[in-house]
Amino acid sequence: MLSLAPEKPKAAAPSHPPVNSETLLIEVEGVRKAFPGVVALDDVSFRLRAGTVHALMGENGAGKSTLMKILAGVYIPDQGVYRLHGRDIALTSPLDALENGIAMIHQELNLMPFMSIAENIWIRREPLNRFGLIDHARMYQMTRELFAQLAIDLDPEAKVASLSISSRQMVEIARAVSYNSDVLIMDEPTSALTEHEVAHLFRIVRMLREQGKGIIYITHKMNELFEIADEVSVFRDGHFIGCKRVEQLSHDEVIRMMVGREITEMFPKTIVPIGEVALEVEQLTLDGVFHDVSFSVRQGEILGVAGLIGSGRSNVAETLFGVSPASSGQIRINGQAVTVDSPRTAMQHGMAFLTEDRKDTGCFLNLSIQENMQISVLGGDNLKAGFVRQQALDEMCAAMSGTLRVKTPNLEERIENLSGGNQQKVLIGRWLLTNPKILILDEPTRGIDVGAKAEIHKLICKLAGQGVAVIMISSELPEVLGMSDRIMVMHEGRVTGIVDRADATQVSIMTLAAG
Amino acid sequence: MAISNTQALGKSPKSGAFRFKLPAEARIFMVLLGVALVFELLGWLFVGQSFIANKERLIVMVLQVSVIGIIAVGVTQIIIMGGIDLSSGSVVALTAMVSASLAQTSDFARAVFPSLTDLPVIAPLAAGLLVGLVCGLINGAVIAKTAIPPFIATLGMMVTARGLAKWYTQGEPISMLSDHYAAIGAGINPIIIFLLTALAFHIILSYTRYGKYTYAIGANRAAARVAGINVNRHLILVYTVAGLLSGLAGVVTSARAVSGQAGMGMMYELDAIAAAVIGGTSLNGGLGKITGTVIGALILGTMTSGFTFLRIDAYYQEIVKGIIIVVAVVADQYRQRNRRS
Amino acid sequence: MAISNTQALGKSPKSGAFRFKLPAEARIFMVLLGVALVFELLGWLFVGQSFIANKERLIVMVLQVSVIGIIAVGVTQIIIMGGIDLSSGSVVALTAMVSASLAQTSDFARAVFPSLTDLPVIAPLAAGLLVGLVCGLINGAVIAKTAIPPFIATLGMMVTARGLAKWYTQGEPISMLSDHYAAIGAGINPIIIFLLTALAFHIILSYTRYGKYTYAIGANRAAARVAGINVNRHLILVYTVAGLLSGLAGVVTSARAVSGQAGMGMMYELDAIAAAVIGGTSLNGGLGKITGTVIGALILGTMTSGFTFLRIDAYYQEIVKGIIIVVAVVADQYRQRNRRS
Amino acid sequence: AKLGVTMSAFDDNFLTVLRNNMKTYAGSQKGVDIQFEDAQNDVGRQLSQVQNFIAQKVDAIIVNVVDTDATPKITKLAQSAGIPLVYVNRMPADKTLPAKVAFVGSNEAESGTVQMKEVCRLMKGKGNIVVMMGDLANQAARQRTKDVEEVIAKAPCNGIRVVEKQTAKWSRTDGRDLMMNWLSAGLQFDAVVSNNDEMALGAIQALKSAKRLDKTIVAGVDATQDALTAMKNGELKVTVFQNAAGQGKGAVDTALKLSRGEKLPSMIWVPFELVTPANLKNYQSRN
Ligand SMILES: Nc1ncnc2c1ncn2[C@@H]1O[C@H](COP(=O)(O)OP(=O)(O)OP(=O)(O)O)[C@@H](O)[C@H]1O
Ligand SMILES: Nc1ncnc2c1ncn2[C@@H]1O[C@H](COP(=O)(O)OP(=O)(O)OP(=O)(O)O)[C@@H](O)[C@H]1O
Ligand SMILES: [Mg+2]
Ligand SMILES: [Mg+2]
């Protein structure tokens, strides 16, 4: 146990709660991992005890996922000590980790879309019959048993491609549990889940804790921390800041450790004057997906959209923006009836749409931050004789990433190398550059840390103050409640109610969402 | 409280299981039937005879795509795994040369290896398979170890193997092959070899881990790695298997022509890929079936025989063949989409 | 026990901004220089003369890849956009036939169109470009409207266009072309056409919206659509541009040979793709530069000249060419990775 | 009568002339129905085409074989189906041809010999030559190159040396590029012996722009229209004429006769003929 790394100055002295070393599952010390241009982890230490839920907190890009990927054998650290059950170990591949009893649910979904749920779960461990061939019947049976134990209701034979993101997340969880490993790492497992599923997940997590497993739980959601975690380690800028028992911490203290400063207001909602009706939707229908959706949103107003997973909120947003044009119904913008048949026409009507899945429909992963940000404004004034006015655009992008505090060495960096939260900020920047009149945000703060979240919320309020009509879909109830002027609730592809800010409570929304 | 994926859409959670859904292969089979029926109809109209009710023609239809089919069985696996193989045709030529050179009879004065004539048939067969295997192994190893695109790695092999085939006898064809060797390609033997190969790999792909890994890597390579699959090893394995099958195809080709020639197998890689894709294998990886590929190959064979049957000029044949490849894939996609929504 | 005891590299998180980073093209240029230097060295050792210091040789090196290069400029754009084009070689043949048939002089008794001889040179040129444009347009439209893989759509075009080229004069070559037409392919004109085309599209790809959209679609097609790009229209546009360039290549080829033949351009598509990929264009889309492609083409040209210069047998040329294609791409990737970490 | 023809390639210049001659001649005969297939230089494809013709029950099959090594198999297929078979242009490798099988064409071994002998005469038996070869996977390329080498191995031509031989894949542009590469390497030679006219024409273009043409003898094979024009302009010195009309007519005639059950000699020769500026006008309108 020897590390030659020099002591790094730290914002707060790392402090570990006293532990009985016999219950230590994982111990890492002095871990360093650098990527081109970025040191993701620098002299980081971390301990996991058996029978505990250990939360990991930190801003976007703090290095949480990187550390977990090292624990799970995906990355090989540049330097550091790794002890498992008190034994030194050097993992070389994810398989290595799995065989040593470490399973991980990654931040990004890692499923094979064209294969069945059962095949995804039991890959590499398929039951064989006496001819050495795969016994599908038994595999489905095993899946049903696993699902029964976890109270998941999915058809094991269904193809993963046909599942919603949340169901896919549940499949990931089931697979991780099925390894029956000593250590289970969950990297933001709830970012795609709503309250219902989260509660359900927590029951699973508690069950595993009872069985004496060690669970590492990464989240940006403060309430989850206090609900499920026993201990919490905080990271900032690739450094380990400290580790405490949750009981010894308050909400504000965690934030201070993460951000290094106070954040006073969580939902900085400012009441702004509400103007004319900007967007009006009547009887909007997409056959087989959602029906008779009617609502309106005014200039300066924030319309929150709540609902359970798969209630069709994202589909409504996609239809509004022309991604999948409506089969019937009417859209009126500033009182004018319009046909929106493609995102292009939607943009011409002053709309902007931040999609929920940034990897699939947001980022151009191998292009630079700058190119990602300016792609939607390559027209009009920014075009001269067919040529793009690069200088002006670059300045706009630089200013925007400054405003949004995108953490990156420079704007030429590929967006792929940013942490999830920073990618999200770049995409928000892309849409803000278009100066939208109507802004549709689908899960705008998914996977975003508290600091950045507050900034984004402030920004949304500021835009509303400038007269932009905002539609904000969110699965985080506190966010919807805190930010919206009115809340529309959906259930099974239909609007079940539109509630004013004053009348909205957690309970009233959930009742409508349940149908 | 259960989590269900089908709360919306007014679908009961289980409805999917009961919905009538034709498997992809059945859809492609319809295309095959359609093509055959069109020829049958035109046959009665313009030629005055049946297209299908002719035993010899049925045999040729399959026979002429047997070699392509054997290659396509390997190529299908590579494509399912998210790769591509442009080298098959050249590997066919190289193996045809090598195996033919070991199958010569001693009554030929100018044998390539005068001391290696009249060998038992197993020798050229084994040598051919081995050459194919090595070519595939090199493809796989290069792709796995250097992470260059398979398109480039196999393009390199395509050029190199063709060069090797020409160099082997300085372009001279190899003839006077033993009767035992010729028997491999005689009569309907190529058909039998093709169908047995297809059957074997159909079972392997559907019911073994080898198969599951192949689909998993093609569907999502990162996910496959995270799930603990040794992606690189499997990659090498699949390319090696495909090389082996190209080797087999080379042996069959040379046995069929009773001669080994450096120009053999030209462009076969494209026909094999076409057979796989017409058969429903997606070039994006993760999707495909050997049964589909067999039908895809049969569609190509039926077209060739049909054109000759209708006495369509060779120019038009090519013109129409290109169009039909596109139409077959479009039709398949269209039906797929229709059935979905 | 430590996993690794190496000292920290002492890089602060910001060091990236100051890091020296060679652009991709510079790296490929090194490969070109390397190849040329190897030949220079071997030249002094075995041939006793300089490889590079020879004006005529330098001209041939570029001249012989000019046609491939013109095609590759279009193909690069398609690959950046996430597509592929297998039809270029056949389109070259078809346009060569059509434009040659309109460039015949009247003193030839058996002209293809006896009434259309002695036309001004603009006629065959325009006809050739138009044919290429239409082929590209069809490729693009099929891909955009039916969403079938570009590999299949352009494979179909490859077969069909070759068939059309053969059908056009029933395989008969077209000769007796006017001097004005021949001038297009005379001397170093093909080089000039190639470099001007490359320069124009280098500028277009780097500094116009057309270029930005091409990269964006290649990087993430779904995201490009959501970002307001009319993806289908742009797709058609880029395939059309590539078709146009294949058409131009066809005109240059036939002008150079002063003859139109249906067998022209065979396998050019693969050389063009190889040039693009050696030049650093990624087959996954979203990455690539025209400058890289030009250097990629020059690498191929240097190799051909180098082999002839060293008097290497044709067999070995092919064998080595395949290996070099792979090695060039591997080397490029390797350096890329090294520079990164 | 129904005739099925499989050509080794449709885009070869000489074979196109041959094919067109067959077509015209068959068209002039009453009740003859002729169908052409393109084997695209692939033996496997050609075998399948023969088998398709057999399934079709044509009255006779004409084969322009891709590679003569594969003929025993083709002969066997036709023989066991009882369908008459005529090989055209390229001579089959069979030791003996059975009944109902015939060959119409020339001896490929002649073309290169005739060509080289004339070049040798022009060079007065000594000097340096370069050889442009066709695609090496192709039989004609190998045979013609071998012919050339055999001629210069013996007196009176053994004063001639091959300084370089290389492939230009039958094509004019490749021929031109190859010649430019040679010239840039400073290669010294007195004659270019090319396996076909196309490559020879490419060489002429390159030699012309390097101003070396007047000092160089260029020889091709095929006597295509372009080649004859080049010869008329004094650029090409030697080419070899294959009688496409004779071969085409002969093949169709033989096939028809065999299908009527007539007895015929199994080898019908249509020899190669040397073309030089001296006898050029006899050939100008023949192919
Ligand atoms: N593959 C990679 N290549 C280059 N840089 C990377 C790579 N992966 C991560 N990074 C960088 O390392 C740093 C840490 O990233 P990491 O994903 O661990 O953050 P995180 O704490 O998980 O953030 P988030 O909460 O947004 O998920 C970031 O600055 C990120 O840009
Ligand atoms: N690609 C797809 N294929 C099949 N069904 C899909 C697909 N995408 C979405 N669905 C289904 O459409 C329904 C509505 O999904 P949508 O994403 O609009 O809901 P949502 O309320 O936004 O939920 P989420 O929070 O998951 O985004 C869900 O039942 C989902 O399963
Ligand atoms: Mg993370
Ligand atoms: Mg949603």
C-alpha cells in the first residue's frame, strides 16, 4: 500500500468515518486518471463497507462516473491502489470485475436493443441444456422468477427496442441484481425514473442492503440522498472532498462540500408578467400514442408537464416540434393556425426543443462543443454569400458557454469528452442561441448537478421574464412544482388536468398522474 | 407496485405476445415466391413453358448460388456482429489455387508441386480450409487489435489475397485435378454443402453463446463489453469462421470447375453481402438470420435463372438486377414498417 | 500494491488548451512523406537514381490518381455524412460512354449518333455531368425516401449503371473523339481539374453551411433533424454532388483515353474510398477533410509509381498494396492515439 | 433453332466485335434464335450459364470460355445433357473433343508469336523491349506474354532483351500511366510489345507527349478500329488481326449443323493474321 503521488492541496481535509476494516469491501487510494486535456481524478480515495448504501455526490464532471468505471474494470487507472476484501487487485476488464463480484449500472444505458429482455439479462450466463445448446424456456423462466422477486412487470420475451427508457432502466437494474454480486454500483439509476419507480428501486436497494451487499449510489437528487444513503462521499473537480455519515450532514452542508459555496435558493422562481397566448393546442392527436391534447401557454409563462413514465409527454413535445407530425388537431401560434411538419418549420415559428435523450437526439458526439452549439443558427445574419460567419459565431458560442458555465479546457474540445451535465448545458446553449419565442424543454435538468441546476432554473426564469413561453417536461416533482406557473398532468396519452401553481401539491399532481 | 412498459398506447401489457407477427424470414420468403411467380407468369405468356416445374432449372437455381451462399453464411455473421467483409471473393480465389495445387493427379506433367500429386482428397480440402481460416484470422486480428474499420482491414485483405492468388502460380491456372476432388463440386454436392453449412450455423447462431455474443456485439458493442463479453476475442473468432467458410467456398468453386484460377470469386463478396441484406440482415448490426440469407441467395439465383429463361439480354439483366436488389430491400423495409404501426 | 507507480504527468486540467496538436491532415502528410522517403532510399540503393527529384515522375504520380481523386472528393463528403457510395466506378463508365458518344467527329463513319457529331465541347461535357448528376440524384433520393442502407442503394446503382454502360452501345467502344474534347484529358489538365475540385470543396466543406450540415448529419442524423436541418434534402444534395463529380471523372477518363468504353472505372469506387479513409475520413461519419483525401490519393499514386520505379512484379505490387492500405490507416490511428494520451 | 451463347466478357473490345458478328449472322439465318450471356470473367458464372442453357433445353450452346482450363467440365456437362457444344475463339484444353463438340477459332499461341516475330524483324533481331501485360488472372495475357518470351529465346531474335514487363490491366489509361512511369524512370527501350491494342494506344499517347514515339516501335494485338487508325497515322507499327466475322459465322454455322446432327471436324481453324502498314487497307473495314 504505497503511493508515490504527491499530496495535493485540498479544499477540505478528507475525513473518513471510523470503520471496522473487516467489513470493508472496497478500498481505493491515490487513484489518478487523466484523459486528453483533463485530469478526471487526482489522488482520490474511497471506501465501501458491506451492508451500506454509499452515496457519491459531486458536480457534473467531478469524476464520479470515472471512479466507478475504474472500480468496475472499464477504465484502468494511471495510478493508485485498489483493494477488494482487503486484497490488492488490478482489474483489467469488466468481465474481471464481474467475476470478482462487482456489478455496475452505467449512467448511459447499456442494453442490446434487438435482443429480448431475457437475453439481455442473462447474456454470458445463459442456461444450457444437455446438448450444450441454450435453453430459452428456462431462461425466460429464470427471468420471470427474477422479476417476481423484484416485482417488475415486463415480458421477458419482449425486445428491449420496444421498451421506454424507464423500462430499459429497470431491465438494467434487474440485470445488475441478477449477478448477485457483493458490490453493486448504480450510476444515476433514477435519472430516467419517476417517483413510482424510484420508490420501487429503493425497496430493492434496501433488500440488497439487508443481504449485506455494498451499494454505491450516484445521484444528483438531494432528497434521494437522505432517503436511501448511509454514508456519502463528495467529489469536486476530480478531488476527494470528504466522506461522512448521512445523519451528520445537512442539506446545505452537502451542497457546500460539492460546490464549494452556498446555494441559497433551490427553485428561484420569479413571478413575471404574463402576456398574450403564444401557443395554443387543440385536440392534438397522434394516432395510437396520445389523444385530444389541448392546452395553451402564454408569453412569460412556464407550463410544467407532469406524468408517469410513458404517459406520452415526450411524444406531445415531439409532435409540437414536428419530429413526428400530428395525425389530427390544431396548433396555433400567436393566434395563427400553423402546420408543423418538421423541426425546421417549428423553428421558423420560433420554437426550440431540448430533447430528453441527449445521446440519441442531442449531441453530435464527434464534433466540437462549438459546432454543437451553433448548428441551429447557421442562417440569416450568420451567413454571408453562402459562407458561415465563423468569427461572429465563435464569439456567440464563447459568450453562451460562459453564461452557462460549461466546464471544458476549450470550445474546440469534442463534446464527447464532456461530462453528461456539461453536454446538457451545451445543448441548452444551442437552443438559446436561436432566440426562441416558445421553448420546449424535455427533462432539462436530467443528470445535472445542483449548482448547475439552479443556474439553469434561473436562466429559465430569466427567459420567461423576457416574454418567452416555456413548456417544461419534468419527472422531478419538486422541480415542476417549484418552477411552473401552471402544471399540465398527463396519463396514458391524455391530459388529466391542468392545475394552477397555487393549487398544485405533490398529492394533487400524483393523483392526476395516476389517472 | 409494478413497472410496466405498456401503460400508454392503450395496449394491455401482454398484447404484443398475441399480435400476429410474421417473422422476418417469412416476409423474405414471400419476396422469393413473388419473384418466382412473376417469372412463372411471364414464362407462360412469352416462352410457353413453366419456370418452376422444371427439375433441372430448380437445381441450377440453387447450384449457381451455392458458393455465394456458403460465403454469405459467414458474411451474415460478420454483418450481424456489426462488421463487413470485402475479402471473401479474393479469399475464394486464393484457397481455390492452394487447394487445387494439392489435388493434381500425377499424370499431369506440369503439376505445381510434382512431388505432391495424387494426395488423398483430405489434403487439398484441409489446406483450402486452413488458408481461408488464416485469412479470416488475420482479418479478425487486425480489426480487433488495431481497431481500424473492418471495411479497410478487409479491403486490404481483398487486394492482398488476390495478389497472392495470382502470385501463387504466376497467374497460371491449375488443372488436372483428381476425380475425388472434383466430386466435391460435382452434381448437387455444392447444394448439399451449402445447405448443411447454413443449417449448422443457423443452429449455432440461435442456440449457442457464440450466437448470442455475435448479436450482442452487433447491437451494442460497448454494452457487450460491459456485460463481460471478451469482444476482441469474439471478433477474431467470427472473422475466422467467415474466413473458413470462404475457404470452403474456394474448395467447392475449384472442385466445381475442376480447376483453380486466380480470377475466381471476383465480386463474390458483393453478391454475398447482397444475399445477406436482401435476406434481412441489417448493415447496422444486431439483426439478421441465416435462414433469411439462404432465401436472399435463392432470390439472386432465381433472378439469374429467370432472366436466362425469359431470354432477356445480358445488359438488361444487369440493369434489372441492380434495381431488383434495391426494390427487394425497400419492399422488405416497407412491410416491416407497415406491420409495426 | 500499487497498480502503477509512475509519477503524475504534472498536467493541470487546463494543459489541454496549450497542448501542441497536429491536425489530422498533417499526420497523414507525414505518412505520404514517409512512403516517398522509403522509395527514395530504396531507389538509391537498388536503382541508382532519385525517386522524388524527377519532374516527370512527380507528374505521373498525381496524374494517375487524378480521376480517383475527383471521385474521392465526392465520396469523402458522402462518408463524412455517414453514407457510402459503391456506384462511382460504374457511373464513371456510364458518363464516359454518354459524353464520348457526343464528342465524336464527323469524319468517322460509324458514329453512335451520326447526326450529333462535331458538337461544341460543351455538349459532351454537359451531358456527362448531367448523367453523373442524375445517377447521384437517384442514389440520394432512394436513400432519403426509402431509408434503405446506402450500401445497398449504391450497390444497386453500381450494377445498374454498369449494365447501362454496356447496353448504351452494346459493348462497342466509342472512339474518334474531337480534339477539343481530348484536350480535357491532355497533359496535366486532369491534375488541374482534380486540384481545383478539391480546393473548391475544401472551402465549401469548411466554411459554408452545406459543409457544417454534412458533418452534423454524419455525426448524428437524428440530432441533426431535431436541430432543424432538412436531413433528407441535404442527403439528396450531397449524393447528387458526388454523382456530379463521378460524372466529371467519367468525362476526364474518356477524354484522357480519347475513347469511351463500358469497362472503364472498374473498382474505382474502392480506390476512392481507400483514398478517403487513408486520408483520415471515418467510415462512422462526422469526421474527415478533403485535404486528407487529396493526400490519401497521393499516397496511392506514390505507391503505384514507386513500385514501377523499383520494378517490383505486379503480383507483389498487389500483395504489398493491400498491406500498405491497412498499415497507413493503422499508423494514422496509432499516432492519433499517442498524441491524445 | 435456339442457341445459347456465353461470352467471357461483354466489355472486351474484340469479344464485342465477335458477339456482334454472331448476332448479325444468326439474325440473317431463318428461324435462329440466339441468346447471349455475360460471364463477367468468372468461370463459376459461366458454368452456371451453361447449366441454365441446359435446363432451358437450347438446341446448341456456344461458349467463349473464360479460362480454357475449365473446358473439360463444360464439355462433360453438355455431353451428358446431349446438347451440341461449340467453343469459340479460345481453344479448349480437352485432350480430345467428343462428338457433338467443336472448336471454332484461332490458336492463341499464334497471336503473340506473330506479333513478336514482326517486331523482331523490325528491330533486326536485337535491342530492348518492354512488355505490357493484361490482367494476369486472364489467360490471353499469360499466353501472349509467354509467346513473346519464346520468340526472343531463339535465333534470330535472341539479341532482344525484355527490360521490363508489367501489367496495365488491358486498359488504355493504365497503359498510359504505366508508360509514363517507365519513361520517368529513364527506361531505355526500342519497342513496346503490348498484349492488346488498348494498352498499346495508351503507350502511344504517353510516348507522343514525351516525344519518344518516332524512335519506338509499338505493337498490339486485336486490330481494333482505333488501332487501325493509329496505324494509319503511323503510330502503331504492328497489330494482329483476329477474324471476328469468320469466327462468329463459323461458330453459329457449326452450332446449327451440329444441332441438325451433321458430322463435322472437331477443330475449325480461323488463323491470326499479321497487320502492318503494308497490308493495312485489307483490314480497315473488316472488324
Ligand atoms: N472518455 C473520456 N475522454 C475524455 N474525457 C473524459 C472521458 N470521460 C470523462 N471525461 C472527463 O472526465 C471528467 C469527469 O467525468 P465524469 O463522467 O467522471 O463526471 P461525473 O462526475 O460522472 O459527471 P456527471 O454528473 O455529469 O455524470 C469530465 O471533465 C469529463 O469531461
Ligand atoms: N421507440 C419506441 N418504440 C415503441 N414505443 C415507444 C417508443 N418510444 C416511446 N414509446 C412508447 O410511447 C409511450 C409514450 O412515451 P413518451 O416517451 O412520450 O412518454 P413520457 O411521458 O415522456 O415518458 P418518459 O418519461 O419515459 O419520457 C410509452 O409507452 C413508450 O413505451
Ligand atoms: Mg457521470
Ligand atoms: Mg419523456
